[in-house]
Amino acid sequence: MSPLDVAMKQVQIAADKLRLDPGFCEKITQTKRELIVHFPVKMDDGSIKVFTGYRVQHNMTRGPGKGGIRYHPDVDLDEVRALAMWMTWKAAVVNIPFGGAKGGVQCDPKSMSVRELENMTRRFTWEIAMMIGPDQDIPAPDVYTNPQVMAWIMDTYSMLKGYSVHGVVTGKPLELGGSLGRFEATGKGVFVTAQEAAHHLNFPIEGARVVVQGCGNVGGIAAQYFDKAGAKVIGISDSKGGMYNRKGLNVSEVLDCKKRYSCLITPGAKGADEITNEELLELDCDILVPSALENQITHKNARKIKAKIIAEGANGPTTPEADEILHDRGIFMVPDILANAGGVTVSYFEWVQNLQELLWNEEEISDRLTRIMKRSFVEVLSISQKDKVDMRTAALMLGIGRVAEAQKLRGIYP
Ligand code: NAD
């Protein structure tokens, strides 16, 4: 299934449970606004390459659009639509006043120089500038984008306006109005919600065996939180494959190796084996954290998953068929729109600080984030228990229900 098929199917399941008005259902299965741009970029060898980029706003009923920008060869309009839709529900699940949006450029960032990435980012920003802004739509980092890319977007947008506009993006470097705790926020939120799930299932995080797919901003940080809490991270991977040690990996050594040499195989990794991403997902463990891309757990491998808890760091890693299989097998799911909502939550804190020209300290941010993640977990769990639905359906019911309520209050213009 394509990510958009998955997102549509999820909406249909939750909408049936909520008995939503068919007109509203039709509205939320469509995106509000979509922009496709084809733009030229001057490459280092003097040639001109034309890239295709997207910005999609799914729903702005509860506030301005919010959602990351992805640089990946597989980015296409349907993927960006699905990711924008998930952002709408996610912001509503954690009850922050944002709508859902997403963007991306179809490119292979690993084969581009820093200068080419900067040129591409600046031109893409210029192309989508009519759609973004602190009151309209606020991008952030996603797969293969980072604080430096956000700095270029902020600078280009500010040049167009003629003054510094900090609030146009979140996930910026601290020196440019970024927020303390934003870089760690998504991984921390994944850890906090997985910990709540472990409490619910009555087992301690200390000593729990954890497997993390993807070791970027989300997976890498989540692995560090699990490690710090005394869990055993027994498997971790990147796009090329993974490392496994049933006694537990040295997380900081593995991540340091990735940072320095772009590979996970550390010289001192005694007792660790190389495994594929497919094998990694099927490892015997307590908590599985898919933190890479969509469509990783499908009907093909769902019966082979051995984890007790899946905490989705990535957006859309599990298909609806796999959800059904996992639910029947009693595997506890912390769905993406809950588990990885820490990022959008601290993005909201960053935006608020930018608008008010105030700076919050790390403790304030960390406490607020933890409170919101725990409260949202409890709210989703109680819907799941009361309505006897799986955790994903419960999270969607909470998110979509809040958007439906806001829509009812606003009414339809004119
Ligand atoms: P990132 O670019 O920092 O890291 C991506 C990681 O995934 C890298 O380790 C990469 O090697 C790995 N990867 C790429 N392709 C893979 C493949 N085919 N198989 C296995 N691993 C692969 O990106 P990120 O920000 O960590 O985002 C990861 C996921 O989390 C995405 O689904 C993203 O939408 C989601 N997410 C990110 C944030 C955020 O704040 N960055 C917030 C919410 C959700």
C-alpha cells in the first residue's frame, strides 16, 4: 500500500467509529492546498539540474500548517499528502493549535555537496515562499534535513521579507532562535510514551531489550534515552543495515561511529553481528522502535514480529493489514501520531518563543514535553479501553474528533 492508501484507510476506520458527518469525512480525506514546483539549481560542475518539490497543507482548522521537509529520492505528491494528513491528527492528539502540512524535494542528498544542498534549499524556499510563514505554515526538519537546512530556509525567507523572521521554521540552530530541547524532542517523546506503555504492561524499562530501526534524529536520540534509562539496546540500523548484540550494544560508540564514518560497524564492537533491516525488525525483543521510513511492518512480516511493544518513531511504518495482525497477536502499539509527537510539541514551544521573543530554559521545556506526552498517552489509552479499539484507532479518534469539533464550531464559510 502507498502511504496515502494507508492514511486514507486509517481515516475511514476512525471515522466509522466516530460516526462522522459524510461531508466532513470527504473534506478530511482531501488536502486543502498543494503546490508542486520544478526549479533549476546550479550544480558544482557548472551544470543545471531541475528538481521537483512539494508543499502540501492538509488541514488548517485548528491553526497554521505544521510539518517537516523531506529530502529523499522517493518523495512524491502522494507521500507528502499522507505525511501532511498525519501531521493534522498528530497536532490534535497532543492538543496543540496547529494544522497539518508537509513538504519535500525529490533528490538524493547523500550525493550532493553542501553548496548544492544550500542552493537547492534556497531556491525551493523561494518557490514555496507564498505558502509558508509564521501565521500560515511552518516547516521543520524531516528525513535528511536538519537545523542547517532550517537556517537556510529562515535566511532566504527573511531576505524576501526584508527583516529576520525566526518563526517561519522550527528545528533551527539555537543561535537563530531555535529552542533548547527541540533536537532531542521526538526521540524523547518516543521514549516517554514507550515507557508509559511498559508501565501499562507491567514491566520495567530497566533491562528491557530494545531494537531501533534508523539511527537519525529520531532513532538515534531514542536509543540514547533507552540506554540512559538502563534498557539494553540490542539492535540498531541505518539505511545500509544493522548491528545486533543480544547482550546490548554500546550505543554511544555505535552512534559516534555513524557520525564520524557514516557507518555503524565500530572497530570495538565485539560480540555484535551485522544484520539486515528485515532481520532487525523480527528480532526477539521487548520494545521495537521503527524510526526510518513508511511501510516497514506489513502483512508479510507482522506475524514474525516478536516485540511486546512497538513505539513508532517513524511516520507510517505499519500498514493497516499489519495493524490487525499485531493487534490480534496482543502486541501493544504506540502509534506514530502519538509516539513521535514530541517533535511537533517542542516545535510549538519554539514557535511560541519566537513570536513572544522569549527564551524558555531546558527544564521548563523538558517538563512541559513530558507532561504533554504522558497526558496524551493516558487520553489515547482510555479511548482504547472505553471503545474497545486498538491504540492507533484510539489515537485517530482523538485527533480526528478534535478536528471535527473545531470544524463544527467554525462552520463552513461563507
Ligand atoms: P533522519 O534523516 O535524521 O534519519 C533517518 C534514518 O533512517 C537514518 O539513520 C537513515 O540511515 C535511516 N534510513 C533511511 N532509509 C532507510 C531504510 N530504507 N531502512 C532503514 N533505515 C533507513 O530522519 P529523522 O528525522 O530521524 O526521521 C525518521 C522518521 O521519523 C521519519 O519517518 C520522519 O518522518 C519521522 N519523524 C521525524 C521527526 C523529527 O522531528 N525529525 C518528527 C516526527 C516524525
